[in-house]
Amino acid sequence: MSDLLLNGLSGLTAFRSVLDTTSHNIANASTEGYSRQRVELDANNPQLAGAGYIGSGVSATNVSRLYDAFLSTQYRSSSTAVSELETYLNFANQIDGVLADENIGLSTALQDFFNAVQAVADDPTSIPARQVLLTEGEVLENRFATLDRLFDGVSTQVNGSLQGNIDEVNSLSENIALINDRIASALGGSDGNLPNDLLDQRDKLIDDLSQLVNVKTNEQENGAVNVFIGNGQTLVLGNTNNTLALQPSTLDPTRVDVIFQQGGADTAITQFMTGGEIGGALRFKDEVLDGAVHALGEIAIGLSFSVNNQHANGIDLEGEQGLNFFSTANITHVKADANAGSLAVSVSDPSQIINSD
């Protein structure tokens, strides 16, 4: 009779754990990042009696997460790609909208300017036609300046977005390191039983991190997870974390570099920052914004140089040789901070300027 009572008691105790876990699952049904938990039940060791081994009830041996590491890795990879493309698209749409707008883009202003040039060529002595040409020249000049300011504003937005993302990466990495420490302590004090809720919290932080930049992880024996970014830089190692920062590029003060800070040493890792919102912003700047800024500058310099050369070949109403129609482009160079020496660079022919300049 005592064995029967003990078996019944073991069942009540075990299924009390099942009910507790079920209520925990229901309570967290809407909790972001929560993984449903399940109680693992095992039969107790049977007791040998005269008729053979007689069962001695059931025990709750473990509470496990319904979690798939492979699917989690796939999700992070997809999340990184989606965040990168969405960020890229959002910024690219701004450039596309600016250039496609007739009131802001160059097409209409250029057409009006050359129409005015043609009108003067058809009737060189017409004062109204000459005044219209001067006016259209000013309009075209202002259009270039407007586009330059708009591109500069987009660049400021990109840099602001990068700074916000870098700050978030640093916060996430710090929290991952803290939870790593708590998980290692929990595992050490529970004979290896997994702290499922802490694991969910850490996975959620890593998921959030993957939306900012491409990440890779591996797990230590004590349950802590190491997180790597870029070209294998260790963002989180156990219960310690490193940080990222932004600083002006040594080659171009209008650009910024992503800096990996570890042990007092700073390393530029901009070219290795792929995926996520950070990768999308950097890709947009390299592939779209810089190209648009360069092209705008090339058009402005090439147009002014060509118009000035042609204008100087003519004469005014009083028979004097023509002067520059547009102001002469002021071409400057910027040297890298680490460069030494006395090399001087001078560009007198705008045709020598290429996109990479």
C-alpha cells in the first residue's frame, strides 16, 4: 500500500511541474523572444521484488526549451539581410526622389540654360535674351548648390543613423556579456540544468544585434556565448565585451570609419561591417551617395570649364574679348593624416578628375 501511495505522490509531484510550466507558457504567450518550455518525464528506477521489477513512479527530470539552433541561425542570417536591404532602400529612395523631382533635379535647369544660350546665339544683340541667359545661369548655379546641400543632408542622416546603431550595438553587447555571466553562474549552481528564461533573453539580444550587423556565435563549455562581427572581431567573449565607435576618416573628413575598440587599441573595420542596418547604411554611402556627389561635382566642373572656354572665345557688344561665364572651380586636395612629405597636387584641367577622386 505504501508503494502505491508513493507512486501516486510521484505522479502528482511530476505533473504539478507540468502544470506550472504550462501556466508559465501561457503567461508568456505574447512575450517577444520567449521559447515554449516542456517538462521531461522519466520513470523512476524500479524496485526488485519477488515477482520481478516493480515500477516506482515518475519524476520530472528536466525542463527544456522547444528551440532549434539551426533555425535560429537561419533567422538571424535572414534578419541581417532584410535589415540591410531595407536601410539601403530607404536612403536610396531619398536620392531617387531628389533627382527625379523637376523642381530640384538638373534636367529642367540644364535645358532652360541651353535654350537661353541658343536664344543669345540666334540674336546676339538682344539685351533681353542676354539677361535671360544670365538669369538661367544663376538658376542653374543655385540648382547645383541645392543638390549639394541635399546630398550633404542625406550624408548627415547616414552618419547619425550609424552613430545610433553603434550605440545600440555597444548596449546589446554589454547586456549579452552580463547575461552570459548569469547563465554560467546558474549552470554551475544547478548541476547543469538550463536556465531557459535567461537563454531566451540572451537569444533575443543576439537576434536584435543581428538586425544591426552580421554576427557569428559559438558557445563555451560553461554556457556563455561568444559573439563575433566584421572580420572575426570579438564583440563579446564570455562575460566581457568590446565596443565600437565612429571617427572621421583619415582619407576624407566628410566620411566616417567604424572603429573596433579592444584593450586601448583602435582598429578601423569599416570595410568588414556587412549586413544589418549598419551594413546597409555603409553600402548606400559607398554605392549610391558617394557616386551621386562625385557625379554632381564632375558635371558642375565640366560644365563650367566647357562653357567658360567657349565664352572666352567670343566678344561682347563693345568688341571686348569674352571672360569666364561661371566662376572658376576651386579644386583642392586632402592628404591623409598619416602621410609625410612635401608632395603638392595641382589640377588645372578638370578632364583629369575621375570619379575615384
